[in-house]
Amino acid sequence: MICLIQSNFRVYYDYTERMAKTVAMVDGKEQISIIDYRNNVTYSIYDGVCTKNASYNEAQRLCIPDDAVFAGSQIMGSPNNSLVVNTWRITTSDLTLKVTVTNDTCTIVQESMYGNINGSPGESTYLLSDVTEGALPNGIFNIPPECRQPLTGPIVGR
């Protein structure tokens, strides 16, 4: 079965603070994830409801891991607006990843993976465009108000 999901992501990442945030529009609904790598916590906000979960994902390294295998260099874009990129292959026990980064700043422009993704066979490809490097907006990693209140269920019995 092939499942195609069209989405639009904005990704914010702070290597120093070890924080990440994604804002995604998936099938017309906004999904927000804030990952605090330092405290091993992920906040997920969907349809105004926030869930807080333990997260043991490692923070992304600043560039390519030492065990990655160089796959080659290419030029992306037109002659008047070209970008030199390098592609690397990273293999783990469950996944094979192909990551393409800019030659000068190591900014990811393409990532694909295949293998067992969350325990199931799968394949994903991400193309990044309109990348902006530099200062992040103030408060981008602030925890939203809906995440400050614990989720409560209905009162049952007396």
C-alpha cells in the first residue's frame, strides 16, 4: 500500500540550546512539535491539544557524523543561481539515510531514508527549500499555554 501525505514544514533548530521545533500543515491542519533534547521531552500540539512525552532522541549533530560515507558532489540549481552540495550515506541497524548538504555551511537540502521506520518497513524523502540561516525569532521555543496545564479527564464517581 502506498500512502502519500502532502505537507509543508517549518523547522527551527538551535544547536547550542539543543532545541528543535517543527510546524507542519498536514491535510490542512497545523501540527507543532517542540523537542527539548536537554531534558528529553517532546511537546506535541494538534487541534489545540498538547501532549507531553518522554523523548530519548539524540540531538542532530552540527553536520555529518564521522561514520558517514561520502557519495559525491553535485551542483543544484541554474547556472545563475547554483549551489554546490555533497551527498553522504549513513547506515544504522534499521535505516539507510542519504543526506545532501550544502558544501559551505552543511545545511541540509535533501534527506531520504528507507528501512524500518518506527518498526515498520518504509521510505521517506524530504526536500528542503527556502532555508534561512541566522537568528531565530524571539520565543520560538517557548512552551505554549496549552502545554502548561496538565491534561485532565472527566471526573468519575465520588
